[in-house]
Amino acid sequence: MADSQPSRQLHLTAFMRPVSLHTGAWRYPGSYPDANFNFKHIANFAQRLEAAKFDAFFMADHLAVLNMPVEALKRSHTVTSFEPFTLLSALAAVTDKIGLAATASTTYDTPYHVARRFASLDHLSGGRAAWNIVTTSNPESSHNFGFDEHMAHGDRYKRAREFYDVVTGLWDSFADDAFTRDVETGQYFDPEKMHVLNHEGDELKVRGPLNIARPPQGWPVIVQAGQSEPGRQLAAETAEVVFCSPKDIEAAKALYADIKSRVEKAGRKREDLKILPAALIIVADSKKAAQEKRLKLDSLVHYDSAIASLSIVLGVDATQFDPDGPLPTDLPETNASKTSREGAERLAKQENLTVRQLAQRYGGFSGLAFLGSPSDIAEEMEIWLKEEASDGFTCTFPFLPQGLEEVTDRLIPELQRRGLFRKEYTGSTLREHFGLERPDNRFFSKAS
């Protein structure tokens, strides 16, 4: 396979909020314990990723301190993190090409705020912004926004679909050439090239227009993270990048085929949407050495944190279960993420795990992982690409800075040698990195 030139190349984004999804990352020898809330470190990470030609730096967001007992919470590095737009705006000033993606909730935010923030970030960064649409799965978030109960799963997705229409409509408030800034005549913009949205729907009522010029990308890139039935459909109709978490290549191929089929049924081209599963990457000289790193990392996860993580996934208090018994099969219904919960139940059954074992798996990182030498990992990634299991990966790092540096300094050169990843950026916007077209303004023709 060496030096072959695949017809497609991988797209790689870096999941960086928290800086590592692994609970033990901040305790790993040589890591930065404060990396999640240290701008100097995060800026360095973004610059390293840009030097390695990553598509984007991707920030998730939490709207509440995670719902776990204090004894477990005190061990979590997720308890404090920067607000995404503040951080990404700062990173825009110290990077030039890498995309800047952030989560914004459609359940606990308003379309005008979201449209305004992402339009601003796109302008500040020169066309590098992306919006990750989430409906917010953590029920604790409701209490921070004046609600006693979390919105039901189906209702959250119904609101999200309308929310997308409003935000993108607001981004199209002005024609691309609306701002004439004619000093001689004194006309700053052409009012004939401003559109008032006047949206009134089942969930939302927004007049508009947005008080910001159309973003450089037309619309910031749309990312979607749901894997449930409504999540897949929302992605097919709206998303340009899907962040997902299949457990293995067979599950990934099924998800890939399903979402791409839905994309075509929605009247779009398959290549209009990139599917990038999350993958923990641990690079070493061999598979055995990488597995030893993971064992060391997992050993740093405290059981209190592990059982709290499992409680979040299940949407119930798992501390009430017998730690050394099987996971109960009669769990009560909740508004937690259905995809995550079903995955935990399936994993427990498939591997015959006790509650303790399942908690320890989720307390560290239970998702897809690539472990081994740069050659091992590159070969596995190539298989995923060729067999249409993914269009690339959302990379997560086991610990920082070492885990990130091993990816950028060792894995990326091997991917480049095989022709699987770019050696240079060929454009300046995130849409150009992903090979996505700039959307037309729905209210103004190109000739307007």
C-alpha cells in the first residue's frame, strides 16, 4: 500500500473540548493537568494541528456541570472549560487556515444569537467557522435555563429542524454585494439587497434581518452529531459533516450507507456530507506498546468517576446497582441520549460485563480506538476509507500534549506518505478544506 494514491483522501478534525475525552488524561505522567482551561496550551495545540494540516479544531460544549456525585465530579477535568465562541475567536487570531467548529444548542439558545455568533466567527476567521447542531442530551441543562424538565427527545429534534431553517435564513439576510460603502454618494448599503425573514413557525418566531453581513462562506459549515432516527434524518437534510461514534467498522458501514442514502433521498449529493466517526488514537512503536499506554491511562480513572460516567450514559443513577452484578434489563425511560444508552446496554450484553467493568470502560473511553504504530493505524484508516465506513475521523487524543504530538509528528507523515492526507492546504476556508460548495443565497440570485 505504500506510496499508493487513493482516489479519496481522509478528512481529519480534532475533538478538543475537553482536550481529551479520556477521564484519566489529566493525570497521565507528563501531561498538562490544566490543559482544558489554559489558553497558552490550547493555542499551541491548535497551531500544531494546523501545521499538520488538520481540517478543523472542534469544540463541543456543556451547558451544565455534569450530573454526577460530588465525589466523582471533583475528579473530572470537564468541570471547567472555556465558552466556545470566546475561545475560538481568540484562536482565530493565532491561526490562519485550520477550521474552527463549535457546538451551539438548538434547545437552550435562540436562532438570532446562534446566527450572529457564527457569522461573527466566520468573518473574524476569514471563513473558517462551523456550527455543530446539537439538541442537548444532558437533562441537567434545563435547570440553568429556567425549566424544571428537559424537553422530550422528539420535541428537541422538531425544534432543531426549524431552528436550522431560521439560522440559515438569517445568514442570507444580505446579498453578498449588499454593502457598497460608496463614499462619494454616501450610501453604505443597498436596502434592496436586504431581506427581512419574518419567520413564524410551530416553535419559533423571528423577524430578522441579521445585523451582520453575509458570512464569507455564505453559511458556516453545518455539523450534526445525532445517531438516533431523528438525528440521522436531520443530518441528511441539513448537515455537511456528521460527528458520530460507531463501535466498529461494520456498524460504521451500516451508519454510513444509511445516512448517505438519506442524503440522496433529500435531493442532495452523497459528497455533500462527510461522515467522520470519533476515534481515540494512541500511537506507539507497536500495538503492544500502545495497549500498554492505554492500560496505564485507564488505571488512572477513579471508580467514582467511572460509575458517574455510566450514570450519565444510562440517564439513571447507576450507583444503586450491584457493582459486581449484570446491568439491569428493566431500566426506566429517560430523556437521555437514546443512542448512547442503547450502546451501553449492547456492550454490557455482548461482552458479559458487570456494572463495575462497564463503568470502568465508560469512565475512561469506550468508543472506537486505533492503537498501534503509525503504519498500523494508517493501514486501518485506509480500510475504513476504501470500504466506505467513513470519510475521515474526528480524532481524540489520549493525553496532552504527548498524545497529540504523536499523532501530528508520527501518524500524519505516514498518512501523507501513503497519499491518504493532504500535505498542504489548497484553500483558505473550511468549506474548501472539506470540498464543499459555497451555498447560494436563497433570497438573492448571483446576479442581484
